[in-house]
Amino acid sequence: MFEYYDKDKMLVPIKIWTESIDDIEESCLEQAINLANLPFAHDHIALMPDTHTGKGMPIGGVIACKNTVIPNAVGVDIGCGMAFVQTDIPVSILRDTVTGSGELIKVIVGNILRTIPVGFSHYGKPQTSAVLDKAQSEIERYNVDSELLKFIEQGYYSVGSLGGGNHFIEIQEDENGMTLIWSCRFFMQCHQNIS
């Protein structure tokens, strides 16, 4: 991560999670600079490792706002979320441990690839979801479009799937040699069918 800040051009800095500024499309950086000049931008703008040009807002960009909501900052990936897990597992264990099926890191990656549905794929049986259970138990509280109710049921098959596009799961090493897990994933993939 590094910080890009031109005091003459920007109100707040941009924190960027890539190796260098050269890893970012010029138009993506331009969009981030535009965000950094908004009077309600709070503290800094962030660009994630998968950042690229969007429609006014960089995909993989994050803006915290003071007393303001920008619907486009949520965009079409509503329901998509970033997850970050800092583990206490040294990366050396993943690299150096050999199992009956090969190197531990390769076994883990293979299990991820085989287990987690990608794109429009979903699980063959419903998954557990406290969020969907609560939504169904409180459905009378909402002004619900009956056409959308079927998507709640479909959501049980998509919970925990990866989705498509720029969604990812990464296993990384932090500066202390510990394992990090990043994921940009759909919590509920069904929104693709209705957006």
C-alpha cells in the first residue's frame, strides 16, 4: 500500500493497494482524484488491488463520506462485499508443509477452486443464512414486490458463492510473514438476475 497525494490537486489523499502507480489505469486514477476533491470526502480515498475504471467511480474504489450518500459508490455490486481475514498462520507453514496430496497451499487453493461456485454457478442444496432467515421471518415489515420474493429462496443457493466479474479470493502474506485472506465476493449472487 502506498499513498498518492498532490496537495495542489486534491483535498484528501488516495491510499492505493497496488505495487505502484503504474499498475492503475490513467482513467481510474483520474476518477479517484475526482473523488478526492469532493468536499464531503472523509480522510482518504482507497483503491483496492483489483481497481479499474468504472462509471464515475472506480471499481474497487472506496469512499467514506461525511453526511452524504453517493448511490453510484455502491453501484451495481450491491450485496458484494470485501472480506479481510488476518490469520495467525505463518505463510511458511502453507509453503513448506507437504501433505499426501501435495504442498498445503496447493491443496487449499485446489479445495477453494473445487468447493466454491463461481460466476452464475450456485450450490446444489440450500446453504444456511441467518440474514435470509431473518428477512423471511420479518417479511411483513417490508413493502415487498411479490415478484422478488422468489429471489430470497434462490439466495440460499448462492450464499457463499464467489460470483463473477472482478470477484476473487486471495491468500497473501503480510509484512510479518503471516497469512492474509482477501475476498471480494457476492454474499448473494441473485441480485444479478434483477439488476
